[in-house]
Amino acid sequence: MSEEERESVLIVGGGIAGITAALNVADYGYKAYLVDDTPSIGGLMARLDKTFPTNDCSICIEAPLMYEVNTHDNIQIVANADVRKVDPVNGHFKVRVLKRAIFVDEEKCTACGKCVEACPVTIPDELDARIGGTRKLISVAFPQAVPNINYLNVLCRTGKMRDKGACVGACVVDCSQCRECGVALCVKACRDEGKSAVLLWQKDQWLNLTVKSIIVATGVKTAPLPVGTWGLDVYPNVIDYMELRADRELRWAHARRDRPPVRRPACAQHRLDPVRRSRGQRPQLLLQSVLHGCGQADHHHQRA
């Protein structure tokens, strides 16, 4: 066992808690493995526009920390991965991690966007679908993503999006056995840029890590409410808090679409007021339910 393995730490979860833990561990001189199950670290905080109690821009706070993690010599980011097995051995932990394929070479991709432009299929965004957010089958997770690289939806790679207009799925040769793809438009676009970073034959990778300690920082998620609660998922003008935040972010992005691209995060003063989905107009009255369903599954704790 190397000295690095003897004192290394595994952090499970790449949100703000995991990022902070990884930086603390690394600054003390220890090796930190930061594992997250999504293609980018950042977690829920990266999707918020403001933070309590100062109403500061969330990504403005988190993006510098994400960059520091990405450039720190003692931190290794293992994105799009799951911890599958942990065995205690002689005062250490042997950890089995499955790193799922993103079908893009992380060393070659520069997120230039040519593959995104070439992709013919637009799908609902995993986090913003309910408010109209979309993305291509190949795309960056979000503009400030770390690692800042594109990833391909696994449904496209397996041919299950062919009926939606995807260019992959009709070939008689399985992508895992082919190295000269002449079908996928994203592959061709990347080759034309001289990078050849899109690899449809990429496979999942198993990693074996030996660490001294494990920090679980798996974060939080919104508690789902039953369909129909106060009209949620029934009436278009009833949305939850995360949708309200994402809606303002999304419309700000649309407002910037015809202007020169901005690489820095959007700050609070650029946000737009909410809009009624049924008519596309600014509401005269906004009613917010706070702590609805908090504490118990029977939703007795409510406050409007």
C-alpha cells in the first residue's frame, strides 16, 4: 500500500458539502477522491439562483470552489460514478466504484459545442423539464459544469432514441464494436474540429480505491408531493419552489440568447419576475406555501 493510499479520503457526493470537505482534506495534504453520480460536481446549489439568508448568487459562490477542486493537485474528481461496494480491510476501506461511460474522451473534449449544434434531437432537461427546460442528447450539464465537458445520453448510445429522430440506432454494427462511425452527426462534427473526442464505443470503468476514511456528503433533494397537492401537476400556474427558481433562470437565459455569449454566472440583479404559464403574463398576486408537508408523511404541518 502506497503512502497516498494510506492517508487518502473518499468523499461521496459532489455538492457544496462534498466540495468543502474535499478542499479541507486536500489542504491538509491528503489525497481526496470526490465521487458524484452526475456528470458534474456542484449538486443542488448549482441549480439555485440565490442562497439564504443573504440572497447572494449561488453559482457565483460555488463556481470558484468548483474550479479550485478541479485544479487542486490532491483532489481527483470521479464524476458520473457510483460506489458499489465497501470492504473494511486492516484499518482501511477497499472501495469498488463504477464510473459510467459518458461516451466522450475527457482529455480531448473542450466543450466547444460543435457536437451539440449537430445533434438533431432536443429532449427535456432532467432537472428543468417541468418548466420547459431542454437540452440536446449530447451537451454540457450546465454552463459552469466541472468537469466542463459534454456527455452523451445513454439512451441515444443504445439506440433507444431512434424513434425521436436520433441518428444513432439504425446501424447493423453495435457501437461497442465500431471505431469508424460514419452515422453519428456528433462524431462527425467533432472529427471536423480535429478532436475525435466523441467515443460511442466507450465502456463503463471499474475503479478499485483504497482509502483511510470515507465522508458521506450525499446532499439533499426536494421531498416529492402527491400529484394534485394544492393543484401541483394539475394546474399550470401551480409550481414548486425549485421550479420557480429554475423558471427565472431559464427565462433569463432566453433573454440573453440573441446577445453576445456570457461565460460568467448570472447574478441576482439579472433575474426576471415569474410568469403565469397559462397566459405567459406577469401575475398580479403570488401565493407561496411554506413548509408544506414538512415533518410527516401525512402533511399535517402547513403554513401559508
